Amino acid sequence: MLHTQGIFDLRRMSGVIVFLPIILILLAFTSCVRANEAPVVSNVQAAQRTDDSGLVDITFDLFDTDGDAMTLQLFLSEDGGATFPVECLSVTPPPGSSFTSGSNRSLIWDARTDHPNHQGSYQVRVQADDLQGTPPPVGFVLISASSFWMGAQDGEDDAQSDEYPRHQVTLTRAFHLQATEVTNQQYADMAQWAYDIGYCAVTSNNDSLIDTLDGSMDELLDLNDGDCEISFSSGHFTVDSGKEDHPVKEVTWYGAAAYCDWLSLQTGLFRAYDHGNWQCNGGDPYGASGYRLPTEAEWEYACRAGTDTPFSTGDCLEAGTEANYNGNGPYSGCPSGPYEEWTMPVSSYPANDWGLYDMHGNLYEWCNDWYDSDYYDSSQGSDPPGPDRRLYRVERGGSWGYFAWRCRSADRVPSDPSSCHRSIGFRPARTAE
């Protein structure tokens, strides 16, 4: 990885942050999996606008021999280039956005928002990634490592106290996330595989799927509930006709974590969870080699997909065209819409900009973290693992029966990990190697 840094002066003048023109050369990544040419960035120029806005225009030429799409990030050094710990987050298009080869590509950096009242001499590094390091598993999307603002914006309508303070989080490792919520058919097929091997069992009256790993007897799936669309009889799991592609529900947090472990075991990976205490990789979920539930930070980062609005769709979330939720309760200032009154097949609505479906609505999704309403007051800035053991786990994303405000990117909900509900599902994650 070759790079150079552009040096520029940053000073205050009449309340405006002023940048002298700079030349930057971007850092390029090469593939670890197949022969892959690194992106080439050239002719980079940057200059602050003179309209008192504090905006910095950055232009450059971008080329990738393989024709790969690329993402860009902008970093700032305050120690003469020894380290570049500060990512510039207030960038348009936002970090994680897709770029293709071409001349006169551009970024706009809001320096006043990111670094108010700063002055001195700085160095900048702009980083390009063609995302060819680790191909995602089938049905998964690769989410690049980056930083983002976690939590609700000040004054966001219907924001709750546990969504504050808004804080910067850096995810230092890329990860794979299933593009859709796990479906009934996926869960039934995996449960059948695990049942046949002996990793789980069904109670004598066929009303509950029970864990058997590490001496656990936790309930994984409530087969007896009328809202469950998976049944068990004569040693076989079946899915209600027409519900194969609907997201699985009535699954406990343990059932979601167990599914991730079954997926790991089936593909020859070490499982992430100790079923005796349900700790993920000894308390370091990001270091787990197998599949797991996404951390709360990973989930919100993926849900936002580079946005900073209440929803990845903007200030409104349209029921019927953008997400499945109770359209009788639209978000503040937004139009009402239809109410389906049940789940819809996964990917019935458009994916967000990072290729993820139903991050808003359809079903709430279990996250790896324990829930603490005050966790944001002390959460670590890089790779937050969530608090130590608490009473509840986190669920995110809203559901088919809830109003729009519950589907916001920042909304957090605590739930008993042993609870089964018709409004909760999940999707697996895995740290990219």
C-alpha cells in the first residue's frame, strides 16, 4: 500500500476554516483472494470555498483496471503524518458510497462540522478500497470498515433517551452481513441438519426446539405458538405452505445465536458462542472466526448505509413501497400508507444502498449485545462489544406491527433473550478475514 499525504494550513479567519490548495495521492488496496489490480487515484486537488460555509472541495481522477466499484474515505493527521486517527465523517457522498472509474470525481468535506475551531498544519490521507479482499459468502454482503455517528440526531422526532449521546464509532474490521433476514425455510433446513447430528432436540410433544450444545437446554424456537410457521413431526421440520420466504419468527435470542453456530459448524468454522454462558468469543465478538449476530454498532452502521437521517431512505419511510410496518403510524410530517398486518417475503422492498433488505420493518432483529440504556455514555469508540451481562438483549429495526418511529436507524429496544415473539427475527454476521 503506497501513499503520500498532502500538507495544508488550517486556520481561523472571520469564523471560517481556511484550507490552502493541496495535492493528495490516495491509498489503494489490493486483493488477498485473487489477482487484482489496485485502484489508481491521481490529479487530486482540494480547496476551501470562499463563501463562509467551511466546505472543502476535493477533486481527483479514479481508475481501476478490473472495473471494480470503489469506496473512499478521508483521514486527518494532527501529528505531522505519524498517525491518521481522525476520519472525516461529514463528507458528501458519505463514507462507504460507491465510486466507479472516471475523471474529475469529487468529494465535499464539511470541515467546520468535523473540526470546529481547529487551526495549524495538517496532513490528509484519502483511502480507496475496491472491496476485493474477501468475497462475501453466498447471500451475504461485505460491509467495509469505517467510522460513523451512532445514535439519534439532536432534535430527532421520537428519539428516546437511550439513543443519546450521539457519538462517533469506528469499526476497524470489515464484516459480512446476510442481505436478508433469515427465512423460515433457511431456519428449518439448518435446524434439520443440527437435529440430525444431535446439536438440538425437540420436546416430546413437539412444541419446542431445545439446544443441546455445552449442556444447554435453552429454548430456541417456539414450535407450539400459532404464529410460528415451522412445524415438527416424525423427525422432520416443515414450513407452512407459502411462508417459505417469510422471515423466521418466534425464535429466541438463543435460537438466533445457535443458528449462527450451526452455520459455522456446517461450513467447517469454529463456532462463536459458548452455550454454557452464551458469551461470544470470550467477549470479543469482532475476533470470532465463525458466524454470529451483529453487534449493535455493526447493525446500525449497516442500517444507515452511509446516511445520517432517521431512515436510510431519508426523513420518511414509505409503507408499502419502502418497508413493511404499520402505515397507520407514519413518521412525523410523512404520509400514511398501507398496513399489511403480517410479515412479507424477504426482499419484497428495495435494498438500502449497501444491498441489505428489510433493515427497517418486517421484523425486529436480534443483536449480539446486552442492553444498557446508559451504554452510550461510556461506550468505547472503536469496535464497541456492548456492556457486560445484563437482563436483556438488544433488538433493532422495527417490525410489521409497529409505527414508523420504531423503525428508525437509531431506535433501540431491550428484550428478554428467552422470549419468543412474532415480531422478532435476525440475520447472521461474520467478521471478514
